[in-house]
Amino acid sequence: MPKNSKAVKRELDDDVKESVKDLLSNEDACDDSFKKTSLIIANHEVEQKESDVEEGGSDIEAEEERPAWNSKLQYILAQVGFSVGLGNVWRFPYLCQKNGGGAYLIPYLILLILIGIPLFFLELAVGQRIRRGSIGVWNYISPRLGGIGFASCVVCFFVALYYNVIISWSFFYFSQSFQQPLPWHECPLIKNKTFTYVEPECEKSSATTYYWYRKTLDISDNINEGGGVNWKMTLSLLASWILVCLAMIKGIKSSGKVMYFSSLFPYLVLICFLVRALFLEGSMVGIRHMFTPKLEIMLEPKVWRDAATQVFFALGLGFGGVIAFSSYNKRDNNCHFDAVLVSLINFLTSVLATLVVFAVLGFKANIMNNKCVSANMERILDLRGTSINESMIPQHMNLTQVTAEEYQQLYEAINGFHGSGFQELGLESCNIEKELNKVVEGTGLAFIAFTEAMTHFPASPFWSVMFFLMLVNLGLGSMFGTIEGILTPLMDTCKIRKELLTVGVCVLAFCIGIIFVQRSGNYYVTMFDDYSATLPLLMVVILENVAVAWVYGTDKFFEDLKDMLGFTPYRCYYYLWKYITPNLLLILMAASFIQMIMTPTSYNAWIREEGKVKELRYPPWAIVICISLVIMAIMPVPVVFLLRYFNIIKDNSSLSSVSYKKGRIIKESPPPGDDDDTSLIRGTTPSALPLGDIIYSKQSGGGGPDADHVPNGHCTVGYLMVDMQDVPESDL
């Protein structure tokens, strides 16, 4: 570009919109004759500081750039760490076992394509394009639907409260794993003056179950009995929040580096566990049990509902973490590739975790089955010659060394001989498939079933340390995304220092989280898990889909994606976003709502005297809390809509439009007839534009120094540029 005289001015005929940062960065790249300008906007006051580079003046710092990922790998690991969490290890295997084994993968993949990837792509795209957290993004799209972002923050906060408690449990087990034998290896003995006996509560259950409920949680018999604070868990929870705070206090600059370990280490552990488990007896039986398809179960609606729910939560949709992470990307990043890649990694991780879980549980089931055979053979030898005669025993069978298959033959032979009187013998059928069908989900899988299996591993402390360190890392990866879904929107809205906001959120969450570490705290964890996220998140994601596809418009959104990505996305996304995905989400929400109404509000309580779990109904006050959690999570949506609709609040500075022409402030009136809810990225109304949007427009006369505010209170600043040759708008 040839140099232009500073005395010659040229007006631009076309209107171009850019962010403040884009303008300033493009100024730096232009000819030396440009003047460096710093724009500070606060309380409708605009301060311009100029310095001429050619005249030797010092450059004034431009507006602080938004933080960015150090590398694409760091960003992908952050998204993978957020989406891949504890649910991949203890929820997906349970659903796979319950809903037809390998057949469950078919509906899961179908719904991943129809719901998961399109919505994940949508959240990545709006976050990357608008470069704001969830509050700023949905205010930007439609101020009346701005409550979506606030609802996401509320849900994120609720989830963070109890999710970090689960991480603290893993921390506690990790700290207790450096012992040989493991402390949950066997039931404790109680000694008195006369004799020694096994702890009755442990004897009625099992060593791992007793350690979980009594030693770890010290749980009360029901939710009405608070029982005081469990100080071991309180210290573990404090350690968890300190770790989260330290990792997040510097934003993505600190959390991004932590992601290299927290995201990759779980895969190393899972692969090590899989290799080790494959050499254990019974592991292949467990894997075969997992992949044996039960196709008839696929016709049941609950299978598809479970698959849709798992897809929905596996990718972290609606939390705001996906939007927050993508907002730190470059505008031209290929977020479609990211959406497909992360979704595929998430699915493969679930399959890998399921292989590990069933291989280990197959080993455990084989041990339990052998114990069952031994116990029943002792019973048969005691009854031999009385209730059981020699004619019932096959001649080739050696009763001192009976395999599981031989015992099953003997069991069936004795059963056929005695008929109705067989039950009086007290014999049990020992079947490894029956043991595998006892697979449990959630905390029961991680802290009871899996820990019991590891007690039979050679070098069990090593494997226990690795397993619980993996759980800590999986949990922390998800926590980073959840906390980012709170911090980024609040920072964009309130302009609070990152350090102060991070510490404040973590301290507040820890103080509230004390209710989860009292003796009845596990019941509150279940309550929050069941009621604070499911329905509210479904509503949030449905509104996100509607806001983009119907309020803003799918056609306009496609144009924005083409401008951002450099290519037009596949046309199938048009129909998915506009018709298929929202309808599937509405069906899922209706099914979840019906299930919530039809299912009694109950929880599983540990009864100490009986040594087992018993289902109890929530008391009335707890039901009120359950309902309140749902209402509080979704309340911001109607509140913001009504406040906007009745003009009780108007667009504040975070949504104000700013027009720049270099040299002086001018007044610019909004075009008549524009709808306030129809602008996203190319919107033309001032109220729909975010802080820092700039309009280069042709200068009109009459703009004097007193014309520094438009009637609605929004700042508009004219930015008159030096004379220059015609250049494409994209170069600006």
C-alpha cells in the first residue's frame, strides 16, 4: 500500500463491523502512517489517546487481548478432559451391561450423531465466533434469551458443589492406598476380654462395603440424621478445592498446562489396567459378557432414553464449559473438526473404560464363583451319605477338586433327584454370569466392586494408587471445564479480576459443600445429582438450539460459519439443528419429566443394623429442596425474558454498540424497524451488539462534541481513517 498524506482524508462507503481487538490488531499491521489508538469505554465515557508513530511518539497499549490457548493440542486436551469424566468409567459400563451389552452401542452411536455432535458443534461455533462465555453469547444472540447463560452458570455451580466431593472421596482412597495389605482387604476384628469376633456390620456385608460406608463416609441411617461433620472428608474436600483453585487462578494459562497431565494420565492407567486384566483368569468371560448383544432389548424405549441421556451428559452440553473453552480460540479455527474429534475420543474412551471394567469384574466374578463352589462343596461333603447318596454323584468326578462346570452338573443332578425338597439342602447355584449381572453403577462400582477386585491383584497397593489417581484426574478435568463455565461468563460480564473471582467462587463452594461431608452428606450428593442437572440442562440445551436455529436463523448461522471456517458445513446440520435435534430433545425432556413424576422421590440409605442398602422415601422438607433445585436452576430464563420484554431492564454496557470514526464522537441513530432479537454476528441494531463492536460508517455532518451519547444511552464514537486506496473489507 503506498503511503498517504496525513492531510488527505477519505471516507469509507461501506459499513464494516469488527471487534475492538480486531481493529487494533489490524491497525498495528497497517502502514506506519496510522495512529495508535487506545479506546477505554466505561460509564458511557470514551477516552482517546493518540500517538503518532511517524513523529516518534510512543505506542499506547491496545485493549488487553483475550487470552488464547498456547497450542491446538492444549485446547483439544482441555475439551477432552472436560467431556471425559467419571461417567465414562462408572456410568457407561453400567448402562452397557443393563441395556443389552454390545447392542447398546448401536442406539448410543445413532444418538451421538443425531444429538451429540450437532449440539457440540453448535456450542463450539458460537463460543468461538462471539468470544464470550455463556452469558455473553446468549445475550449477544438474543437479549430476551440471555437467561440461558445465567441458567448454565447456576447449573455449573450446583454440579461443582457435589462433583468435587466425589473427587475428595477419590483423594481419600488414594491416600489410604499406600498400605499392604489394603485397609479394605478384610473385615476388622473386635477384641474383648474373652474372645475376638468380626465386626457385625462388616460380616453382614463385605469388607469393601463396610470400609466405604463406615470408615469413609461414616454414614447415618437416613437423611434426617445429620450426624455432624466428617472431618476426614472435610480435609479431603478442602484439598480438592485448593487444587482446583490453584489450577484455575491464572485462567487457561495455568489450567491448560495442567491438562497435559490430567487428560492424558487416565488413558495410560486404563491401558495398563486392560493389559494386566487380560492376563487374569475370568477376564475374557467378563468381556464376552459385555459384548454379547441382546438385540431384543433395543426395542425398549428406556434403552434409547438412557443412551440419549448418556450422550447428552458425556459431552458436557449446556454447562457452558464447552463455550468458555472455545471462546479462547482463533476465529478461523476449524471447530467442526474439533466437534467430531472430541466426540469420537469420548466414545472410544467409554468403550475402553468398559473393556477395563468388565475385564476386572470378570476376574472378580471368577473368584467369587470359585468361593461359592468351595462353600457348597463343603456342604455336599457334609451331607454325603445322608441326604446325598453316591448314586447322585457322577463316578468320574473327584469331589476334592471340582471345577465350576462340574459343580453345576452336580447341582443339577442333586436338584433333579430331590425335586421339591431340594431347597432344604441349602445348596446354591454358582454361575459366573450371575455374578457379572450384579454389576453396579456410580460410587458402588468405583468404591466397592472395583476396590474388592483390586484386593485380589498381585501388588494390589500399586494398582489401587493408580486407579484412584486416575479417578482424581478424570474428575479434575471435568471440574476445570465446569469452573470455567462459571468464571468466564462472570468475568466477561462483571470485569472482575480472574484471581479474585476464582478464589471467591472456590471459597464459597467449599463453605456450601460442608453439607456434603456431614454423615448424611452422601444422600445430598444423590439429591443434587438427580435433580439439579438433568431437567435444567435439557431445558438449557433446547433453548440454545431454538435460539440459534429459530430466533437467529439457521440460514444466517450457516453464513456466519462459512465466513468463520472458510467453507460451508454439511447441509445435514441445517436439518439437524432446525428439526431433528430439537424434537429429539423435547422427547427426551418429556420422557425424563414423566420418569421423574412416576418414580417416587426416594434414595438408597445404608442401614447399619442390617448391613445393607434400603430404599427410603425423601421426607417432605427434602422434596421441597429437590423441587427448589430444579426451579432455581431454570428460573433465570423466564426472569430475564420478562424483564427484557417489559423493558424493566435495557441493554447495558455489555451489549452496547460502539461506532468509531477517528477524530471525533458522532451521534448515530439505529435503523428503524429492526428487531432487537434478530442479530447475532451481522446484526445491525445497537442493542444487540456487544461491548466493543465497531461500525465504520460514512461520516455525516452535524456531529459535534456535545453529541457523545445516543438517546438510549449507548456510546457511539466516529473513527475517521486516513486516506487510503480501496481495499477489501476483509483486510480491515
